[in-house]
Amino acid sequence: MSTPTSPEAPPVRLAVVDDDPLVRAGLTLMLGGAARVDIVGEAADGTEVAALVDRTHPDVVLMDIRMPGMDGLAATEELRRRPGAPEVIVLTTFHADEQVLRAIRAGAAGFVLKDTPPAQIVEAVLRVAAGEPVLSPAVTRRLMARAAGEGTDDGTARRTRARQRFAGLGEREQDVASAVGRGRSNAEIAAELHLSVATVKAHVSRILARLGLNNRVQIALLVHDAGFLHEGDDGAGGTAPDRTGRTG
């Protein structure tokens, strides 16, 4: 079976949303020439995204953050609530941790900077279409640190909610989720837990379905929100949950 990243797969259908017509034209020109990407539509504002998706049925939406009317974050939140929604890659001109964190919580599969080389944007689109988030471990760790610095009251409520959701997972699913939170790949989780890679993939899919999440980064954020990771934890240490959801 072909995947979006294999040469024999059909092109990934991509929609571009940006309020700057020159940026849209540039992206369409650069990405439209890629053999495995098909630009199916454009929009200039977040308020146009729903109609664009209904009309063109993209696999991936490349979404600018700052737009008049409805910005890319609100548009992402609205879009990802729809059944069968396309994946979203946030497009930005700067490393804005707070906005990227909001986008990931809303369901975006990652972000790319506007000055990213076209070949790398194409690769990001293909990866997201294949179900892989496009956030490096370094960016993920920075997002975790940002999440740790959010307001105390809001953080306390978020921790309670996250622990309740985590407790609803099975024992092995909790093990896998914790490993995802530490930034482990499927192969690393398989070796650590003495499972096959296919079994780990199945667990990750079930975790996403059970928790209503979109990607691995959201699993990592949930584990962090629950208080089971610490800022700077790279998997070598930290406090893991026990079967009751407590740390120790």
C-alpha cells in the first residue's frame, strides 16, 4: 500500500491560507511545482477556510497565523472540530512559542516558518499527510517549557483534567503515552517496553482515539499537563505516573 511519502502515491491535496496575495502566489508557485503536491485552493482569511475545505477537500491546509477577520489559530480550532477535517500546518514568520502552543492544542500537526526552503515545506506537507507531526524534539521541549509557565490557576485545572483523561487509558497505553511524552520514537518505545513497532503504533492510534487527540505532540502535552514530565526532561529521568495516575 502506498503512503503520501512514497513516489507512487497520488499527490497530496494542499490548500494555502494567507492574507498576503504575494505570499500565496509565491507558495503556490513554489509548492505547485512539486510532483507529490497538488495546490487545490487558496483563501485570504480564516473566515473563508470552511468554504474552501468544503469546495476543494484538501488533505492538508497550510495556515497563516496572523490574518484579519479570523486569525489562523481560531480557524484551526474551528476546522479541527469538523468530522474528517484535513490536517493543518501553521505558517508563521517567527518562532512564537505561545501561538504555536495554542495551534498544537487546537489540533495543528506542526508549524513551518515562512522562510523555510520550499523542499522542506513539501516534506512537511507529505509527512503531515502521512500522519506524522512536524515538530522537532527541540521545539517540543520548548513548548513543554512554555506550557509549564502558564498561569497557576489555569495550570491546576488543566492538570486535574489531564490526569482524569490519562487515568482512562489502559495500563500499557499509559506506558506508551508516557514514553511519547518523553519524546521517544515508536522504535525506541518498542525496545523500551519489549513490544513490536506495529503494536506500539496500534497503541498510539488507540490513545489518540480514546483521548480525542490529533497527533503525538498533543499526547506529549497531555502527559506534561498531567505533571508526569518536568521541564528539560529528555527521557533520562523525570517522574513517571504509576497505575493510579500518581507520581512517585
